[in-house]
Amino acid sequence: MDRKHRIEDFLKIHHEHIWWPFTPMKLAKEPFFIEKGEGVFLYGYDSDDNPIKFVDAISSWWVSIYGHNFEPLKQALIKQMDQLEHVIYASMEHEPALRLAEMLSEKTQHHLPRVFYSDDGSTAMEIAAKMAFQYFQNQGTKEKTKFLVLENGYHGDTFGNMSLGARSDFHKVYEPLLFDVIHIPMAYNTTEGLYNEELAKLELQSLLNRLETFFEKHHKEVCAIVLEPIIQGAAGMLMYHPFVLKKIRSLCDEYKVLMICDEVFTGAGRTGPYFAYEHAGIFPDILALSKGLSAGYATFAVTLATEDVYQAFYSDNKAHTMFHGHSMTANPLGCAVSIASVELYDSLNIKNKIDQIQNWHKEFIEELKHSSVKEKIKNTRYFGSVAAIDVVVSLESFKAFNLEIIDFSVRNGALIRPLGNVFYIVPPYIIRKEELKIVYEVIYKTLKEKI
């Protein structure tokens, strides 16, 4: 079959069978067909058979932290496939699961030594919430059944996680089915960098006082507080001060509330340290990790817990069991490639690399803010490998805004997938300065021609 007829065949299948996530399918444009990835680039062709090559500026939904076709990760999978592809993970044990559990415990300085395997970020967070709830139930504290959550949070699309997140357009239709939580209004740094002194003076103390009020008022009915540390990703890369985490940790200790960190996005080195909570010098009680853990090479996730949480389930009473599991739990392939991913964080000195990327973000954002498109930029921020630019968009153009920007940016050399009116950049850690410059050049062109 020649290329033209193959494209026609692909389009027919696409229109008759495919249902994309987070996409109004009637408004969607024709798909790009991706044939291969190499480094930070993806290659393929559009529906008219025009070749495309573009920088994967969002790490393929935040997972491909080492880019594409990365040899150490490929070899880890191949080696494991030659030995064991899968086995039931109950009554059975295998070396990759053991080794990875020990490595992740070490990353928390063994403050969270217990590892519960699963398959994606939403699941890891669902498990975390169930752990926190049952922790108190198993100990006879029946009244602690609610969750404190930070305003604008996002933790996944299962019903439990929809309940724990913001009541946004994503989940509004399901509101009658969601359980009640207690939302804490937040304060964010929407200006340069993270450590903005002006924000600290004007808003930080007010937020800390608000946190204390919520804990004091609700602690008797609350089992846990759920949060994304430092950066709330899906909310538009909203950033807050690490001191907020430190305050929450002290309040959790004072009022006997568990602290759940959703590190599905921020973990695996995204902000520099392997976990974002490290910026605050604290440890959570429960932590969810996925995405960068397996670097996009396997559907894989873990929920980490303290020994104290684990001991609440370690009982002669079978009703105290953590009744949760999945067919692919601790899949050996996922374990093996995650081990390789963790090893790369250390061997490639990723923490220093992230500092370098942050400096590049600062430089390129400054150039944008002094360019001919500066009037179209409302706010900018960056931290670690993450950068965000709030753009001024008219209400008339907003309906199909994201779909237009995706199509335009890919055709011009970099994938930009806005969150509302927020252009964000979450590049693979291996990106070079000249490749990141391409991304900012595409953003400049997009602001100039499409906004």
C-alpha cells in the first residue's frame, strides 16, 4: 500500500473508531501521525502527507523525561523481556519489584519504606486516599472520614480523585456523584520565579494563617490533606512557596492528620530533587508517583507509605487488609525500566541539569517579555524544568484556542498544548539549549500570529 492510500486508510479508522481523551472530538483537527521519536524530537506526517518534525516540549504528557528512543531504558526492557514479562503479584515475588522498592525507599531516606505498586497516577492517588481513610478506620477512629484539599488541585479522573480535585469543567458533570471535601483557598506566585519576596510579604502569611484555621476547625473529622507539592500542574502550573509545605507538615503533626503528596507530575526530578517535597525539608506520610518514574516506557505507578501507615494494616484482623489490586501490579517490565530511570537520575546528575534548564527558562522568558509580543503576555513563572506563560486571549477565540495552538505549534516545530490560556513547557531533561530555544521561538511565533 502506498503512502497516500495508507493515510486514507488511517484517517478512515481514526474517524470511525478513535475517541481521544480530553478532546471535543467534533472540534478536533485531523491527526498527526507519529512514526518515531529520537531524543527530544518526534517525527511523522500530517493528513496531507507533509513531513513533520517537532520538539516534544511537554514530554508527551509529562512522562518522557529522558526523551525518546533512549538506549539505557530500551535495554532495560529488552533484558527483562528475556526473563519474565509478568507474574501475579500476590504470594509471588520477583527481583525487579524488590530492587525498585528498596531504591524508592532510599530516595525518601527510608521515611516512606512501604511500596504499593499499581499502574497509573490516578490509581496511585486513589490508593493513597484509601490508605489514609482506612488508616484511621483500622484504629477505631471512625469520625476521621474527610479530606482537606488545596484549591485548584488535580489528582486524576477516577471518582475518588475527581472528588479530591477542583470542581472544574473537567469534572462538573459528575458533581452529583462526588463525595464532599474541604477546599482551602490558596495564594500563588504568578510573577518571576518561585521565591518572590513581594508575594511572601503580601500573601504568604495570610495563607499560612488560613491553613491553621482550617486545621483547627476540621481536624477531628479529617483523615488527610491532599496536595501537589510546589506546582499544581493541570491547574496551569500554579506555583507556591515551599514554606507552605513546611507549615502543612507541622499542622499535620499537631492535629494528627496524614499528609498525602501527589508527586505524579513533580516527582522523578521534575523540580530538581527527586521529589518536590524535598524543597521544604519535610516528608509526607503517603506519596503517589507515576509518569516520569518509568519515563514513558511502561504504564506504571507506586504509592509509598510510612511504616506507621503500614502497621495500621498489619493485623490479625482480615478486615484491616488493604483491599486494592490490579492485574498488572508490579509488572516486571515496568519495574525494570523504572529501576533504569531512577539510576539515570543519579548517573546523569539530573539535579544539576534541571538547574541549568531553569536558567535557560529565565533567559528565554526575559527575551519574550522584551519582544514585540510582550503585550500578549500576562504573567510568567518557572521552577525547575517547568515554565509557564499566561497569555491574553479574547473570549471570542477561546473556544477552539487549544486545538488551534496545538496544530499551529506542531507545524512550526514544537508541541505546545495550552492549559486554558497558559502556555507551559515541560521538556525532557536531556534537552539542549538550542532545542529549548526552538520551543521559545515557536511560542513567539504563535503569540505573534495566532493570539
